[in-house]
Amino acid sequence: MGFFSCIKLFATLLIGLLIANWILTSYLLDFKRDISKLALNQQSNTSSVRNENETAIYRNFLAPQGFPLTTGLGLSQGYKIRNGNFGDLWNAIMEVSSNNNNTLQFTNSNETFSLPQINGLVSNILNYQNGIFKSLGNVGIVTSISSLQGFTIMLASMVKTITSINSGIPSLLPSVPRKKIENLDVLVIDSSESLKLLNGSEHWYKLVIVCEDKDNENITPFENVVFWKQLSHNYSNICNFEYIVPEDNSDDKKEFLNVTSQSDKTTNFSQMNLISSVAAFIKNFPMNHELSKDDFLTILLPNEKLQNDSNLLIQMWPKLLAILLHGGSIALIKSKGGFEKNMGIPLKTTLLLTDKDIINQQLSYLSQTEKQSTRLCSLFHKIKSSWAKTLISEGIFTKCGTSPNQQIPRLRCIFLSDSLHSIENISSFKMYSLPKLTYGSYMDSFTTKQLNYMKSIFGARIVIELYCPNLVLGPIMQTNFYEYRVLPESVDNKLVCFGTLSTTLEGKLVETELSTLNINKKQGMLCIRGFTIGKPVEEERKEIARNLSKDFGGNEGWMPLVGVFGLWGQDGCFYIFK
Amino acid sequence: MSFVKNMFFGGVSTSEDPTGLSNNNNDNSSPNGNDSNQGGGMNSNEEPIVAGKFFPRTLYKFNGHDDEKIFISILGKVYDCTQGRQFYGPSGPYANFAGHDASRGLAMNSFEMGCVRDWDQPMDDLSDLTQDQRDQLNDWYEFFQNKYPCIGVLVPEPGVNI
């Protein structure tokens, strides 16, 4: 072959490649994308007016300005529409479960439980000793609610909030109370060892439940102590749950749950908080990816001893109830340090809710095992993984790059929870010491490049959720289900993208005195308002929160997230300074 | 060549910077240099109005026709009634009130143009209203206060209205 022939061949090849690239990028890729670039660049609706020293009010594009935020399930009762409450949820869950054999699995047992079994246990607890549990005040739960016992007692307490008049609510406690808490009538602890450690304080309660499979005979002389075995004795499967449906939305403000943090601050969540959060989660799934009875949610919890103020244990409830409502199944699993094939989660898993630290551990395990695999295998996988990363960054989702050590065939979405870092400032509403913007708090959050890699090796979509622990039920923000963009490194180094606000909330950024950020450039401190925000229980905190809201939102219900500095991107997403 | 190159040699497609921060150190200006561009994908023409002081002249254009936003003033307060476009927008029953001080019209329950003053006339001091009309106006004021966001106050413009 002559020199000119070579040049001809090379030129033809080059022209061919250029034309192929032009056709692919201009036409074919656009048709194949999950969602167009235009849609990802317009993820929020903004108000037409803004106050001085504030940005416009931002909302999720699914809740346009002028339309109501997501406030509930929209249940029709004749011509009326109700938001619903926990009773409606549980009633529907039991109804749906009769056609689906959906199950639950807990951290302290390999056995799976059907919903009629769980409902039977709940009924046993509620009817124990002629319904003493129903008539008592708040139920302080110290034992982990990821166990069968803790979970079932929690459910029974939730049912109690709806079915009994003026009854107590579940109260999640990080540890056994050291002083008497008003209206706390029931205490739920994990073992007889913990009972001994109560050291006389068992008299503060009308009922102490020990979640251990023992009889109380010969163990304790206390009359108010009951063991799990007695509570669950002779339970039978109950397939339905009946309750009197209210005719209006009067249940919206009914208390649903108290959560006490390590720093002894209690937040109260209402029925509306729960229902709104459930509805927002369901609403977030795009068309053709909706929740169904085939879904299996695995909640992968940290390995260490879980306390009940652990963010995942509280935030899992809206998701868990939404999945059960669609006839899906649930598994609560404890991570085994991440060094395990498939993270130790059931192969049926379609949705995974976990913490970013657990995924981080799993990533290091995967890179280790990849190094150990044979060269040929590794090379073949590397090529596939590279293709997957390229395609996913273009918006074409593929499972071809899934790691051989991470084969969860039905996994379709991972919900990665991330939390606000200055939570102590936020929940104490310290108005007198508004902190400055400090860098370095969110350095451990995933970059968009890392997320692209993770999507390729897990073969699943990833939704990053930003939580405000102990104050907001459900995420305050989440990235789009289809989000595929890989941002420039200069942005990834400075900011973390948390997507748009939940459909139950709206938000704005405000200028603060100490901050160096420019509000005209849409930078400032985040304020939110909406239907998933809990209210402080302590009078002092309530008063401080009220004053703070007045200072930053003119008494229009805004809650400043003290110390959360970020900016609105031109795509409508919120970016936090790292 | 980016896509074909990435497929052959590895690499990912990097999107544009939605924050504008990559241009300089701490500047969220848009790539086209318009640093006050607001909103998800909005262009500079849709930048939100800053709430504050309005003159009858500056309020006038927010009548749903010259500008799609609809602002109405009652008893010196300006409300954003854009979401009530079917009532206050062009061809709506209360279209005359859009971009104006609607106090007299609401007090007298009249939609006539005579009840609404032009932007270059002195502002209406409502001193001739009867007690009944005042009560009616206060009811409307409460209604607007509860329904629409208050975005500022209406004051006379020196040299034009006073």
C-alpha cells in the first residue's frame, strides 16, 4: 500500500468517525436519553417576586408556584378530599397485603414475617390486659426499632395515635431517661440487664416492656414489667385493620411521633408530616418507574449499635410505608462493615436506602477485589465499565458495567442519605450566634464523577437525599431520579449538588450579617417552609424558633437552617459549599 | 469527537457549569455574563421583581398585559395576584384593577374605570368613603392579606402624584 493510499484511508476513517460522532451526539443520543438536558437545566419553579436581601422562592418543578405543595394522599371521601393519616395508610397496607405475600425482615432475625403476622402482633400488644397499652400516655422506645420487637411496638404506638382518644404517641429515645419525663407512661427496653440498670426508675412508668423472649416470673418482682413473650403470646394472623375514618382533615395536626436527640432536644411530628412525606416519596418516581408490588426495599443500617435517634431509623418510615402501600416487601439489614459480596443484602432488592459511609466502605471493598481478579477478566470488565461510565454520563442508563462482585440483578435505585452538618445549630435555633460560612464540612460527600462511577458498578440509579435530622421528616432535597450530569471538576471541588427541594417544601436563601456571600448571585443561608417540618417540644426552643422565623421571614412560617450556606444554580438545584 | 473518543479511550461527558463558579473564585454569575440571572433556566427578562416601594407609575406595567405579573394595590399595600389571573388578568372581571390602586373600586363594589386612577394623577386619599364602604374595603383588605403575598407598598411619586 502506497503512502497516498494510507493517507486516503486515514482521512476516510477520520471523516467517518467525525460524521458518526456528529450523528450520534446531534440525533441518536437525544432520542436515547432518559431525560433531556433541557429538563435537567430547569428543575425548579421560582416566584416572580423576591424580597430585598433574599432570593426568589424556589420549589420543585412538580409543585409549581400558585399550586399547593404536596400535603397528603388526596383521599376522596364522597366529594371531599382528605389528606389522610397513619390509620388510612395502615388500613390500605393491610388491604393490599391480602393480594400480595409481601414480607418484612428485621435486623435481629433471619426469619421473614408476613403483614398479617405483624398486624396480629400489633393487635396483641394493643389488647394486652384489656387494652391497658391503648389507655396509657406516651411510649418511650429505647430498644432499636429495627428489631422485630421494637418495630412492632412502634407500629402499635402509631396505631394508638389514631384509634385511641387523647392517647400517647411513640417517643424515640436515644437512651433510658435519667429524669422523669412528663406523660411518658410506657418504657420499652431491650433486655433484663437494662431492666436491672433502671435502678428504681421503673416506678416512673405505668408499664415497662422488656423486649426479651423470657417470662417475667422469677425475674422481676415488679408488677408493671412485662416481657415480650407475654405480649406476643398466642398471637394470630390478622389480615385487616379497621378504624373509624374521620370526615375532615382534623387529624392533620394530631401528634404522630416524638424524637429526642442525643442533646436531649425533642421534636414533635404530626400526622400531616408523615403523610406529606409518604406522598412526596411516591410522587418523585418518574413515569414507567413507579413503585409497584414487585419492589423490595432494603434498608441497610450501620453496623454499630443503633440508637433510635439514628437518622436512617427515623427517615426510613415514609419510604417503608410507601413501599408496603404498593404491596412491596421490606428488609432491615445491618451492614457487615461493607466488606461483603452484594453488601449482604437480599438479591431480590430493587430499592436500597443507605448511608453514604456504608457505600464508601463497599467501594473500597470492590476496588480491592477487582485488583485480585484475573487479568483477562479484569480487562474485560474495565472496558465494559468504561463504556457504562461514558453512556451514563450522556444520560443513557446501562447495566453493562456492573461489577462481577456486585450483582444485585433487580436493583434499580439507591437512595443515599446525607445529612446537614451543623445540625446542633439548626435544632437549637441559635439566632444570636449565626455562624459564618466555613469550608470543609461536606468534603466527604460524593462528587458527580464518583456518582457516575457508582451508577456504573452498581448498575442502579442513585438519588442523593439531604436530610435535616430530628427536625424534618423525609429529605429536604433530593437529586433527580434520572440525574446523569458530571459537573466540571472546579464545581465538584467547591460544591455539592443536592438537587431540588422536596415537593412538600419551598425554600429561599437569605443574606446574613456575617456571611460574605452575595444574595444577588443567589448565594446565602437556606430557609425552608412546608409540611414535613416538625415542631420543637420545649417551650424555650419553640419561642426561639418563633423569633428566628420572624427575623428571617416576616412571620410567614420560614424556618432558617442556621449555618447552611449554599447557592441556587441556574438549573434550579441547590448547591452547598463544601 | 467527544462521544466517540470517550467510548474508545474512556472518559465521561462533562456538563456545563450550572453555578457559574468555575469562571472565577466566588462568583455565581451566569456564563453569558449576566450575573443577576435568576431562576431555574429562566432568562434575564424573567428575573424576579424586588419587593419594596412602588409608585403608581412603576406599578402600572404589572397589569398582566404589559408584564405577565399582576400586582394590585389596596390601602397602600401591593399584592402579587399573578395566581389569580382568571380574575385580574386581561379579559377577567377585575381586569381594570390590575396594575392600579383598587381600593375605591373594591370599597364601592364597582369595576368601572372611573373608580381607578391613572398613574399620572394624584393618589386617591379615599376621604369621601362612607362607613359601610370602609368596612367593605377592610374586608377586601383582609381577603387579599390572607390570599396573596404582599410584596411592598404604594407611595406617591414626587413630581408626578404629589
